[in-house]
Amino acid sequence: MFQQGLVNPYELKSRFLDRTVKLGIYLPQNYSRLYKHQVIIAFDGQDFSQLGQLHRSYEKLYADNEIERAIIIYIHYPDVAVRTKEYHPDSPAKQQMIQFVTVELMPYLDQNFATLKTGNARLLMGDSLAASISLSIVLAYPMNFSRAALFSPMITDTINEELAVAGTSPLDLYHVIGKEEHAFKLTKGEEADFLTPNRDFHDRLIATGVTTEYKELEGGHTWKTWKPELELVLKYFLSH
């Protein structure tokens, strides 16, 4: 059903979101049910697959024998309004997205593919709001999802409260923010400071005892800043 070495389009009906979710499922060329695979779930799937070319970075590193076996699941959003509704840290509707991932998507993946079924074999990725929903999931369900790569997440009081509730958890986060993100222009035109809240959040992570790789990158809130980090992220989480 799924071709190896390609991003396969797939649709999964969600009762929590009350819609069909479009996915891209990447199985590596050497995929075999004889081997257990780690799972990478990337929100903003269109961006991670097309702009980031995440699966190409995976192929290169795996061919060089630098990383472990993994499958990649891209979660696509239908439009900007739905993305904001389901990903924004302060949106009540993000709970439906969290339920989709934990109750519907992950069981589907575990039933249909050869996956490692532990939290430290599952990596969530996201940029901006997609990083925020990734963060909310690992904070809420650290035993099920304990790893996340966060590219310039929107940090609000809600996120800080979720960290306080989670307390000391077995999390491992790769957290980056651009040095020019002190005045990022939002979709509605107003400016927002992403840099300061991310710095403060990093301090909170350290104080809480969470394992984190934190970087402030040259650049702003764009894929030009984030893309060079993808190979480093894969090696950080998937190295032998």
C-alpha cells in the first residue's frame, strides 16, 4: 500500500477533530517489518517536507550510517485558520489535536508499521505554532512522547503553566530561536517578540531539570534559519 522511499499521501478520519486529517507517510527505502523503527511526527507537514526536505536529510544521514531507522509522519493543516485554532497555545481546540495524536494517530501507526512503542522513540517536530503544539503534547504526555524539536515556538503563559504542572519529566528537547525574532511580524500585521519568551522558557526548563539543547541562531522566523538545523536534530536524537 505504501511505497518505500516516497512521501505517501494518506487520510485519517478523526472523531476528535471532526474532520479528515491529511498526512504524508514516509517509509525509508530499506523499511522492513523485521526491524523496529523510531517515529518522527512533524506538524506543519507541508513545510517540513517541501521547504525543510526532512526526509532527504534522513536519507543522507542513514546512508552514511549516522542514524537509526525511523519513519516520518507529516501532519498537514488545511488552512491558516484551522492551524491557528488547533495549534495555538491558548486555544481550547488544541486539546482536540492532542487527542487526535495520542488516541488516534499513534495507535494507527503502531498497529500498521513496525514501530518502537516507547516515549523516547517518538520525536515530535514543529515550527512556530506547530512547535507550540508539539511542546504541549510532550508536557502533557511525557511517558508517551518524550522528545521534541522546537523551531521558534510561540511561548505564552499557558505553556509556562503546562511546564509547571509537568514538573520534572523525562523530556529531551532541541530548542532553537532566531536572534532576530525580537520583532517578528504576525499574520495579522502586528509585531511580536518571540525571542524574550523563548529565553525565559529555556531558563525555566533548566530550573526544572529538563534535558534541553538550546541554540540562538543567526536569522529570523524563517526556514532559511531553521533548515540547516534539521540534520543536527536528526543526529541529536537518532545517532547510534
